[in-house]
Amino acid sequence: MASITLDRLAHSYDPNPKTDADFALKEIDYEWEDGGAYALLGPSGCGKTTLLNIISGLLVPSKGHIKFDGKDVTHLQPEERNIAQVFQFPVIYDTMTVRQNLAFPLINRRVPQDEITKRVADMIEVLDLADKADRKARGLTADEKQKISLGRGLVRYDVNAILFDEPLTVIDPHMKWQLRTKLKDLHRQLGHTMIYVTHDQTEALTFADKVVVMYEGEVVQIGTPEELFDEPAHTFVGYFIGSPGMNVLPCQINGKTAEIGTTKIELAREYNISGSNIELGIRPEFVSLSSDRAGIPVQIDAVENIGRFKIVRANLEGHSINAVLKEGESVPADPTFRFATDRINVYENSHLVRAGG
Amino acid sequence: MDKPYNNKAWFLVVPVFALVALSAIIPIMTVVNYSFQDTFGNNQFFWAGTEWFQDVLSSDRFWDALGRNFMFSVIILAIEIPLGIGIALTMPKKGIWVPVCLVTMALPLLIPWNVVGTIWQIFGRADIGLLGYSLDQLGVNYNYASNIFDAWATIILMDVWHWTSLVVLLCYAGLVSIPEAYYQAAKIDGASKWSVFRYIQLPKIRGVLIIAFLLRFMDSFMIYTEPFVLTGGGPGNSTTFMSIDLVKQAIGQFDLGPAAAMSLVYQLIVLSVCYVFFTVMSNVGVDKPDARVED
């Protein structure tokens, strides 16, 4: 188990990167704590797998260093880094039994035979595979195979970190929940540093203590699920986390007022920015409806009932905007919108403008 | 649920049936017809019963040829399968060299059988052939036309040169279809090169390997053109394989009855050996029914 330091790390698949856009992974400088559960979240092609492969050693970064417990491992091979990785598709050794699969990494590391027998037996117990232990791994279901892939990492007690590359992609929906719970249990029991790559926000938010949100090769925010929800540091985070995502409306700031076209919205504090690319962000959960004439005039396009709540889809000065209505609330006649003032975030060039900005 | 049943569907398979009948069933039945009868020309046939079969099975000539066939197949399989796997493993998986390698590998497969025979016939000649001349200059007394060992060595070398590519291409196709994650996982598990081959590559190319094995067995067991062109079955009868013997009997001596009987026996041997191979190889490494699952 180890802390992982990313020291001004960047990577480009182009041997001679010229512009920023040539980098699949833009510079990142961060330290991951020992024993933490982290999720790398972002859409396909955002660089999260690149980052994972750099950590596991399958890829050498073009810039910067990676350190495990302060020790530089940038140029070490995967097997020398003592990490485990679970891939998108379960990797098992077809011709071996479940037991042999779990013993394989230990045999390769010349662990004494009686120690292997003991650890493998423990692991079979932990993974609930006791009844399948002596069967060929080939015939098992996808989730059982994925458990074996995980087990091959866990059976080495001293692994520095366990990396997951979208491990639930091929698992049936009802098994996903079980396997995720199992993962959380194991994390609590064994305390390994775990890094989990996914594009599914539910997986990321339920699994991780801290979520690293990536967008176009850039780490746009690292934070707890609450932080990501309350204060998205980037409009992408606001849009990507939450369902429906945050409303992002182009506006102009004039002291304590935001102007969207002719509509004026009061802000919680004064902003001193003059850039052209200013946006206002407000989560649909903090938009309420009223029949108050003083509210923000909108035109309602649709109301979608999705069980626990309703989504009101509306139009404000040509921009689409959503509001969430709690169960039992109804849409008033001739409604206007009201924003919770202290929940409004202001973005300049897509990045959050923090206090004092 | 009742399946809709419509006899008209039989009409849809008539074209296929007609084609198969023309290409396979009718010729085979003709052979069967010859194998149980005797003829002296003029389309006069006399019933011969199992006489020809008894003749064939009790002749040394048949058993000798069969022995040579098996020896040849075993030798070339023992060389071509490991060699083919080895070459496929060393071939690049991506980059500009892939098409170069593939085309180079495919070249021998594109050459007609009798041309292959002719190439090696000239190649091995001591007066004008590169191989024969070089060996001669090195002081090796090499002559495929008079020395049994030289004749066999040349035929085997020729077959290896001609057909190893097929094994290579099949194995290569199997190897490139293995997802990269397997190699990465093996690396992380600390597996040696041999373990990667034994536990990942070999199991994953098992399917294509069975096909390569069967194709090479059938083809080598029915070999005719190349040795016929190269040695004509000599020296003596040392490279007379069953197919060569068969042609001698049927067209050389016009013994249609014994030749027909021999063809049928020949075909039966190829079929049953392939069946045995296929059954055995498909079952190797497959789960045996697990007693604990049933109860």
C-alpha cells in the first residue's frame, strides 16, 4: 500500500508534441493518499485510461514523474511496481482452474508453496468462489471471471495499488450492484489504495472518497462527491455530474447582477470580471417555480415525470433551462423561475470564478 | 409451440443437392460400382464381390505405400506445426512490416503444385541447381534421384517450404485476435515469456491450430503432384505414396477394380484419422463434467 504522487505529469502519443492539443493528458500535479479510494471520471477519450496506464507502468509519460511513497517509479516495468490491475474485459487463464488462476501471480513471484495454498484458500473465501474453486475458469460467468481478475491482485497482500479500468462494463446490471458493494467491502477490509476508472457517474460517486473529473486530457476537478455537486469547478463537471446536469447560461456580469439578454438576475456577491466568455451555472435542483410576476420569465416546453421528481424543460431568452420539481409539487399557471441566489456559480472561460475573482 | 411445417422448403435445397450430387455423390458411386465389379472393356461388367478389397488389403504394395504416407505426414506435421507457431510468434503485430511479412508468407501458397515440384527438381540438380550444385561443391554427395534419404529430405524440405506458411498465417490470425489486456495482465502477474505462451497464446490459438493440423494432415496424406514431378515415386518405390500408386494402377495398368477398391480404402482412412484427430484435439483441455456441480 502506498501513496501515489503525480509530479507534473503529462503525456502525448505524438513523439514531438507542439501545441497543448497534442497532449492526451495535460499536466497534472497531485498526491493520492495511501489507502484512499479514487475514481477517474470522464467521457471516452478524456485521457483517463492514459493516466491509469501511466500509473500501472504500461505507458511511460512524456513529461514528469510518478512516485510511490516518494520513490520514483516512472521507468519501472509494471511487474516491478507491485500493482494490480483489473481490466474492462475479464482476463483469466482459460486452461487453469479458479484456484490455479489465483495462485499464478504468487507462483511467478516464488512465494513458498504452503503460503500460496493458504492465501489462495483465504481469497476464494473472500470472493465467495468456494463452490467453483476447482473448476476451469473458462466456463464461469463474466462477474465471476472479473472477481478472479480482482482476486489475482488481492492475493498479493502487499500490492501498492489496485487499478480498475471500467471493470463493470461487461457485467449484467443486477450483478453490477453486488460487485460494487463487494469492492467497497474489500476496500474497507484490506485498505488498499484503489483507483477506479469509469465514465459512469453513479459508479464513481458511490465507490470513491474522491473523484477526479477529466475532460479533454485535463483534470478539471478533484473533490468529494458533495464538492462536485455544490461547486463544480468547470462547466463540464456541472454538466457531467448530476441528472439532469447543471444549467449553463451565457451571461454578462455587472457588479452584483447577471444579465441574460434582458433578464437581470441578482447574485450573492459582487464579481469583478469583464471577459467575454462568462457563463452562469445553476443546478436544476436549485431552480424553483412560482407564479410570482417578479420571477424570471420563461417559456415552458415540456414537463417530464420520471417517478420521484419531475423535470421542467423551459426556455429562457433562447437558452434551454431545466428545473426539478419535487414529488407532489405541481406546475403553477403562468409560471416564472426563481434561482437560489447562493447556489449560483459564475464561470469564466468555463472555469469557476471563486471568491475575490 | 408448433413450428410451421412446409414441404415446399425441400425445393429450396434442390439446387445444392444437385450440385453435390454432380460433384461428389455420382463420382463416388461410380467408384463404388467399379470396386465390386470386373470389366474387360466394351462396357461389360462382372460381379467380383469383395475380391478387389481382399486383394488390396493383402498386398504388400498397399501397406508399404500406406506406411510411407503416415511417415511423411508425421514428419511434416512435426516440423511445420512448431515451426509455423514459432514464425507466427516472431511476426510483428503492427506497423509497416505487417503487410510485407504477410505477403512474403503467402507467396509459396500461391504457386501451383506442379510448379513447386519443377522448381525443386531444378533447384536440387547437381549440374545447374543452386542447392544441388552448392552441396556438390561442399563435398556432399547429394542426389535425390538415386539416394533414398536425399529423395525424402528433398520432398520434406519442399513441403515445409510450400506449406509452413499456411500454419503461420492461421496462427498469426489467432495471435493478433488476443486482446492486449491479456498481455498486460500477464505482465502485472509477473508471468514469464513461456507462461504467456503456455497459458495465454496457446489456449487462444487452439481453435485455429486444430484447423491447421487437420488441413496439413489431409493435404500431406493425399500428396501427389510434387513427389510425382520431383522423383516420379523413385528411387525404386521409396517415394511412391498411395496417391501415386493409385494413379499407376488406375491409369498406368488400367486395373480399374483394384484401383477403385484402393481409393475407397484410402478415403476411409483419411476420414477416420481426421475424425479421431478432431475429436481428440477438441477435447484436450476442455472441462470434464464436474461432479460437484451436479449434486
